[in-house]
Amino acid sequence: MGPAQTNLSLPVLKLSQWFAGGSARDAFIEELGKAAREIGFFYLTDHGISHEQQQQVMMLAKRFFQLPAAAKESVQMLNSPHFRGYTKLQGELTGGQPDFREQFDIMREQLAIEAPQLEADWQQIIGPNQWPDALPEMRSTLLDWQQQLTDLTVILLEAFALALKQPADALQATIKDGPYTHMKLIRYPRRTNTQQTQGVGAHKDPGYLTLVLQDDQSGLEVETADGWVSAQPLAGAFVVNIGELLELASDGYLKATYHRVVSPPVAEERLSCAFFMAAQLDAEVPLLELPPELAELAQGPASDPANPLFYQVGENVLKGRLRSHRDVAQAHYQRHHAA
């Protein structure tokens, strides 16, 4: 992790204020609502996850990406109808263009639903992860890490409900059986030509919340009213952004924000871990009834006609996976791919 920055473009929120309760908690909720409405991104510090554990996860990512190609490809995502596993450079698309990154995806560890019991296409997302034989410790380390980040985002979701002047459990019914979670270890190699700047193209995240752990290389950029700004690495902090489900639930009062990653121009690589949390796949996102002072500022969700949003979570997740991983779509979702 890099040193603390003094010229940060995003607000810094301390989760310790939430745990302190009382006026400190009230101040955190107010800061959270302001950051989410005005920018949609912020740094989260004092969250209780140690710097040492963060470093352990980043080192595990480094070790995985240093494995021989054959070891990584033994767990390639193409093997998995559940969209789990390794994706090689330029194997994922954003905005129809290939991203210059390689990554390893996991979700909750679950049993697949047998074909006769499938009632909806999105249920094929449910299933087991793939794990490389060359790094047997990956399974326990990453599943434990995923659970810790799940617990963290559940707290934040409660805080967001309060920031929207709702009961603390306003969204609890949508995660009562456990939220949908998705995590990526990501490596962005140094760009090799001036056109190869799309580490990942400009996009919004589809879920409730995203947490990003960065190494000490800049690259994550956020679109603001003043143009694109850098979310520079801040030691020990997660970069947090809201996704389209919170935009839907708040009728556009909260805005999911476009962001991108620019490939490193000088450093050999940039490593990160992105964690996405959404409502459970069988949930429908409620439209919250905001108080008048908030409702008058809500202008409806900003849906892209080419990429419509669905209140049904499983449909929304599957739509995004099919668009991003066309090889998996072709191998396992022929009807969608043909459409």
C-alpha cells in the first residue's frame, strides 16, 4: 500500500464513527449520504480489517498471477457455467471492448442447481468456485476474506438505509438468505502501446455496493462534474462506490457513477481486489418511499437504453455476465448468445 495522500479527490469516511454510536454515528450517516449523492465514491478507513490481512490477500493475488499459464488456464472461466475462475488478458469486455487485464473470479461457494430443477436462466449462476491445485490455500483464504467483506457491506447497507431516512432494515428482506457476492483478483499489466489504455472501460457497477482494495499503483478513475479524477491509493483504505441497485431503490436520488481503470504506463503491473455485493439473486429491489425533501431531488434511475436495468436481481446479474464474458455465454448459454 502507498503512503497516505494529502490531495485526495474523494471523501474519506471512518467506519469507527458508526461503531462509536451516538452523535458520531449520526455524523457518519450524514457524511455517507452526502458522499453517495454528490460523487458516489469514497474511501473507507478504520473498518477493522488489518493492513496485514489486506497485504496477505494482495500477495496471494500476485502469486496466482505468477503461476504458469497452464496452471491458471486449468481453472479458466470457460469451464464454468457459473462464471467462476480465471480470465486471460482481453478475455472480458466492457462497453464491447476488451479489457487489458487478467483476473480470477469467485462468488459464494454453493452447490449447482440440477437442470431439471432450474426455473430461471439466472439460477445457473449458482454453483461452486474453481480453485487451482497449485495454491491450495487460496480456497480458505479467499472465502474467509469474502465473508469479512460481506459483513462489512451489510453494515454499510444499513447505514445507507438510514441516510435515505428509512428504517435501518429497509433493504434487509433482499439479503435475508445472504447477499449475492462476487469478488475478483485483478492484474493490469503495463501498457505496451499508447492505444492500450483500457484496463477496464468506463462502466457502472450493477449491485448495491463495491469495495476495492488497491496496491500502490494509481489507475482507478471516477467521473465527476469536474471530469475524471484519480482514486489514488490510500494506505489501509477501501475505495467504496454505490451500484445501480441503490440507484434503483432510491429512484435515482443516489447515483451509480461511471468509473474506469487506466493501464499502468510505467509500473510493471497494478493489482487490485474488487468485491461486489448485491441483493440475493431471487430478490426484487424495492422502490423506497423517500421523505419529500429527498424525493424532490430524485429524478429516476439513469438507465442506458442499450443496457436496461432490471429490478429482478438475478436477471440483472446474468445480463451483465453474458455481456462481459461472451465465450462463457456461447459455451453455456446458447439461447442468450444467439439472441
